[in-house]
Amino acid sequence: MNTSKISLALTSMLLVSSASFGDDKADIQMLKEEIKQLKETTQSLIDETSDLKTGFSYTTVDTKESHSGLGAAASKVYYSKSPLSIGGYGEMYYSTTNSTNDTKDSSQTQVKRLITYLGYKFSDKIILNSEIEYEGGGVTASGNGDAVVVEFMYLDFLINKNYNIRLGNMLIPMGLTNQRHEPTLLTTVQRPRTAYYLIPTTWNESGAMIYGKIMEDWEYKLAGVSALQPDDTAGAKWLRKGRGGSFPIANPGFAGVARLDYTGINGLLVGASLYNDSKITMWDVHINYENSGVRVYGTYTQTKRSGTTGTQVKEMSGGFINVSFDVLSITSIEKKMPLFIQYESVNPQKKLANETTFDPVNITTVGINFFPHEQVVLKTEYAMANNDFTDTKTKSDTFSVSLGFIF
């Protein structure tokens, strides 16, 4: 149907309506309603015609949807009207730090991440999902790990709600943040240190996974993936440096990962994860609860490493708990403004092979978020740390502001 035919139909209906109902106010109002409905129908037909011509139907992010524990934007392809799905997220921030060691005072602004999710449905049962990350402003960023990388790329073979297969390079299902790290899902400007040093987000490895539901309220994941290859030197980043990612891995080891989550209470997710390879055993417990404007989420994790010598790290542990309340939930304003407080204690060098121990880094963070749209968030926070990972005598206070979005 083209627009000229639609216009002709619209004119005919208006003439009939005018002759039938006269000119009184009620009839005029009825005619206005008919015109409105016809305009909406016309626009819908135009949109459908355009979709047929281009072969593409745009799908917006449903912030309430999550496939297999992924964030809303990362899950977009599973709910897309079109075979091709394009989504993503981005965030940038400004921060300033004052410390007891004046040489460590600093300020910084940065486009931290711009992420593109590309997905394609070969059929309703075979789905490609991938993430390309531009981090730290791009590849010219200097020697601090910023890069352009394939963050994951896999094929999902969807069989039924109890059993599905994932093959490729995938996010490791440990903790809360590694699978759900989009900026609208975290109240803090920076990701928790737990998700940097202890469960080294973003952590992706190559392998195979089966996942689904054991029962209606119990979800599981079982995976065999390439093993971590931790750095042999001491330091807080010893495990983070061992991620394989999507880069070539020489002589990869094998690791098993298992996860179990319970979601039987409205608004609650609680569960545990386990990672094990020939030398490293890591486990965590995690919780996320949301109800009536209140949200509580957090993770606690421990890791032990065997076969260590000298100054190699033997044990690490830590976690965080975040509590927030949406102050606008008690008003008629249809926006969100959560106030939050987060306490975190992280010790990535709890014990070395030579029995040397280190104190944990404890951080208390307070702040506020504002969501002008459910896919857009503005954040500000104030973080107070009792020491840092290189100098236990240095305390620091950091003020940060940021913007983030998903699409």
C-alpha cells in the first residue's frame, strides 16, 4: 500500500464521517480521534514498507530482559525483530584524587569505553553474539592495557529452556560484574576493585558451555575453557595479567567453570560460582536484590594457587556490598535517582609463597545516580580508601563524575 492510496482512503473516510455526524462538538471530537488513528495506521504502514525495502527492523533495548545472565544491551540479539542486531554501551568520566602522599595526587578525564555488540540470527535456534571494545580512547592510549579487542564472540545453539550450547569465546560466568558490566547496571563510576583484581573483569576465554534451567527457579552454567596463565611475578595484577581473552594463546591449559543461581523470590538473584584449573581454584558467592526502590548487590570471592614459590601470590580474597535507594520511587516522578553506599575490602596479595602477607585495601564509596532515561545514567561519587595496592601508608579520597548509556 503506498501513501497516495492511504491519503485517498483518509479523504473518503473524512467525507463520510462529516456527512454522517454533522458539525456539533461531539462529532468534531470523534473526527479528530479518527484522524489521529488513521495517521498512526498510515505511519505504521510506511514504517513496515520501509522495513521490507531495507530488510532491517530496528529494535530498542528492553532494560528488563537478560539472556543467560548477560546485560540488557548484550542480550539484545535474542529479542531482536530483525536477524541483524546492533547494540552497545559507552562511558566516560572525570576524577580527581587527593592522597596523604602528595606525589600521588592526580586528576583525569577519559572516554573510558565505547562498546559495540553485533549479533545475527541465522535462525531462531542458532545465534551469533559478539562484542568489540574500544577502551581507553583507542589503540593509541599508552601502555596501561587500553586496547581495541574482541571481548567475546560465540555461537549459541538454543535447544530448550533446560539445555543450550554455547561455543566460542565467552564471558566467564563468575561473580556479578563479569557478565553484567554495562554502566546502567552499576551505581559506582568505577567498577568494583573486586571485579578488577580478584575476578578480573572483563574476563573472556575460549571454550564450550552448556546452560539452562535445572528447575523453574534454578539456573546453571557448566563450561570448559582455556585456563588462566597468571603472571609469575608478585603484584596486585598477577591474576589479571593471566587472562587469555581473544588473543593467541600458546599451549593453553584447561579449566572448568560451574555456576548455580536461584531466582525463586521476586527481585532476588543469589548464587555461587566455581573456577578450577591445574593450579588455581576460585570461588564466589553473589547476590542481587531489588524491591520498591531498594537494591542490594555484592560479591565475595577467594582464590588459592598451588605450586607457588618465592614471591608468587598464593592466596587472595575480598568482596563488596552495595546498598542503594531510589529517592524518586516515593514520588510521582517517573525517573530514577538512587543514592548509594558501597563498602569493599580487597586483598589480591593476601599471602605469598614465602608466607609474606599484605593488608587489604578497604574502600568506602558514597554517591548518587540520575537516570534521565532508563538507558542513560549520570553518576557522581566520593571514594575513600585506607591505602593503595603499592603503598600501604597512602590513604586517598577520589571524587568522580561520569556519564554512561546503553543502546
